[in-house]
Amino acid sequence: MKELMLGNKAVARGLYEAGCGVISSYPGTPSTEITEEAAKYPEIYCEWAPNEKVALEVAHGAAVGGKRAACCMKHVGLNVAADPLFTISYQGVEAGLVICVADDPGMFSSQNEQDSRHYAVAAKVPMLEPSDSQEALDFTKRAFQLSEEYHTPVLVRMCTRISHSQSIVVQGERTEVPKKPYEKNPERVMMTTNSLKAHYRVEERTRAMTELAETTDLNRMELGTDRSLGIITSSTSYQYVREVFGEQASVLKLGLSWPMPVEKIKTFAAQVDKVLVVEELEPIIETHCRRIGVDVTGKEVIPLVDELTQGRIAQCLGRDPKPTLTLEDDVPGRPPVMCAGCPHRGVFYTLSKNKCMVYGDIGCYTLGVMPPLNALDLNICMGASCSGLHGFNLAGGAEHEKHSVAVIGDSTFAHSGITGIADIAYNRSNSTVIILDNSITGMTGHQQNPTTGKNLRGEPAGQIDLEALCHAVGFRRVRVVDPNQLKEVDKVLKEELAAEEPSVIISRRPCVMLKSVKKAPPLVVDLDKCNGCGLCMKIGCPALSLRDGKAEIDRTQCVGCQVCMQMCHRDALVV
């Protein structure tokens, strides 16, 4: 059966057809839909784990237990999962273990654009890179075969453009793979001599897979009529190369991007006049080619930063880009902004009003940096706000402690904030952490998490009691506020900043975009009372604007949260 299929959905279909039995993941754009789509197959157990490290360990445990398993994450999630990845590479697997990682060139929803191919090289595990949805399905199935044949975890590297584009896919049937029996083997314990022997096995495996790279159809030589230039490429860059150079171009497409072939690249280079490497982000292929003595042109002309497009490649090489559909009108840009009625808005307004240094984290609330709130000072990675605030306060003492806070979402707190607040409680800095509990994982599309009481499929699940947990790790001061009550938030913030001990403020109100949240009637403006002072505009709600010197409310966006009503001294905003 043929279907126009999203790249991520095709990966999920590949996991299903390969007989995968267990998937544990943490949501992260652009990888999220893989697990969401896989969860639609009842034959596969799927879960959201608290973080990517846990997800990989769960998937590995399932593989040790004899079932084909997978985990999915975005590129920065692989940083979190790197600890188990490197040792699992040494230990090896019997049942197939596939790790799907989605990179984000261009940083459409990420804090950096690192290249996950470095992890394949460093951890010495094979990596496959599909260039369309059909390959996403096929390569996922091949990944399981390679995993079991070479006793190794296998990385499948997606990227934003392959994950979120659609192409025709021919689907197959599911192959039920018998569960492999568990056999006790003391050599799996990675210590001293066992680890040293394992490293030798990894090097032998890499040599064997390098030989495979020479012959596998995953690496495809496409010699066209034009031999003046040969192009070595992979992933989505292959599609751009074909768009720019056409079918007559000579191309070596690397689907197995690590380990890379040697003789195949040399053979290809010998049949063309010059060799160009086109790859997104880091010069991984280029460096390999130069190391094996193949003269190539690469990052001298192909950008090192940002997502590639056929237009960028054409421009860099002095070719005319193909015409694209454009609008005649000059459409103004739409800056990212928190939704109308977002429960985080009241907290950020209060923090901004109190001139707090705000150590941010990763989630919807990162948008608190946008004007007019201008509330966020910095962010690094999941969970860093808690431990980072602790360090900031150690550096500044009372001068910092009385004016600084960390903000972190409920899902991010479960991901990696707990250890940060444990450090604060244990080492006793007077740090104030605000947990923005909106009852969901918001930024990646409303996935459940360990604080919501529901699992991936929406069924009842265990639920973290945030107040009890904070008390358990050593906080005596734990306060809960409604972020839409500005006076309450301001009062509690001032009290906790003044306290001479660590404290946690839980800002609790569900995400306004949840289907279960009932919307209140939109507000209206009493034009006779409004004098256009603009105080209501300080909360940065997209439902509010000024027209003809008066406040105006967009009734299609307003959800009646009434935060703006508390800003108006003339009672001009009414229900």
C-alpha cells in the first residue's frame, strides 16, 4: 500500500514493520512524532520517559531482555543519553537496539544546531541517514538487521527537513521477531578487564562495518553523464544536490554515514574531475575524505552554519537557483510569543516588575525573554536553571539571592530539575526556584509527563507530587500560587526572596491550549473609561492592542484570563 507519509511517521512504520516491541522516548522537536505515531500500533509498548538517558536505558534493558527496542530524541537529547550510549556500544546487544535522533539545522526549535554524526564517530556506533520518507522506513528496518548482525546499537539520524516533509512510501507487513532468550554473561559487567576486552571488540566491529560500507547498497554511486564534478553527500543534502545539479550529475550518496567507506570514495573520485562534498553543519564527510587522501572541496564554499537549501547551495556555487513561489506583498514577521491567556505570563510580568535576574530553562516559558516582558536573562539546557541559579548565588551571596530566581516547567523539572534542587537543598544556598506547572509538556505539542497522571496513550499513570517531592529533598518552604492572580504572585515572590533559606514556588495553572481547559468569555473594552495609558500592554498578550489611542481586544484570541483587568486602574477592561 502506498501513502504520502511524514518522515517521522515513516520511521514509526519502519519500527512497526521491523517487529520492534518496546519504545521509550522523550519528546523533542523535530523527533516527537516518531513515538506518537508508533504508539498507534498496539503491538508496540510505547512510553514517555522522564528524560533521554532514562529512555535509552529502558530501551537497552528491553533489548537485553530479548525484544527489539528503540528510543527517539532530538539532537540535544543525545547529549543527555550519551552516558549510557558509550558503554552500551562496548557492551553490545543481542536483540536489535535502534536510537533515532533528529537534528535541527537552522535551530527552528532548539538552542543549538550540533551535528549528531560526531556521536556516531565518538561512540563508534553505526549511523544511517535517510534522505526521504521511503528511506526513513527502509533504513529503520535495516538498522535492526545491522544491530543484530553486528551486535551494536545503531543510530538513525533524521533532520528537521526529513522529519517534517512528506513523500510517497510503500508499506510492508510487520515481521514478528521471536524474543531472544536471556543468558547470564559476566562479561557484560563493564569494569577493568571486561571493558578493555570490549574495546577490542568494538574496534573489530568497526573494521567489519567499514568493509560493509564498501559493498552495501546503503551507499549508492550514481554516475551521471556529467563527470566534470562528483558530489559526495548524504541525508537531505542529497535532495538539494539533485535539485541544483539535476539527474546528469555524478553523486555518491552515503546512507551509512558512519563508518564511511574508503575504497568506494577513492573509486568514485577517480571517475570525476573534481570532488565536492555537500553536507549540513560539520565537515564530517569532508574530513574523512581528506584523511584518506582524497582531494575535495567542502566548507570553503558550503556554509558551516544554518540549514542548507537548494537556493543556498546554488548561490554558493554560482548557479542560478530554481524559481520558488513568493508573495508579492511584504508580509511583516511574526515574532514568537506566549499564547493569549498563557499561565506563565503573570509570573514573568511579576519577575520583570521586581527586576529579578531570571535563570531560564527549556520550554514555552523561554518566550519570557520577548518584549515587553523581557524577563529571561539566559538559558542553557534542560534542568540547568536550578543548578545554575545555585552557582550564581554562590558567586554573589545575599546580593544575588534577594533578586534572582530559576524558572522551570513541570516536564523539564521531572527531566533534570530534581537533581538541581537537591543540590540547592543539600548545599543550602538561599535560592528561589519557580516551577511553572502547566500540567503538560507544552512546547513539543502537549505530551504527557510524570507530573500529569497520564501516560503516553492518555491512560491513568503514576504522578509526581511536586510539593511532596520538594519537601522530600529538603525544602521547608514550598508555596503554590495561581499565576493569574498578580497580587498573590507578587506577595509570595517577595516573601520567598526575603527568606533566609531555599524555597520553591509552584505556579500552578494548566496550559490554556489544553482541550480540557474551559475558556472564559472574552473581555471587552469600555471605551469611555479607557484613556489609552498602555498599562495593559505591559503583559504582552497577543489578544491586546491599541487602536485609535484606545485598548482593543481580539475576541478570537482572548480566553478571559483577566490578567489584563488587574493592570487597569480605570476598570476599563470588563467581562
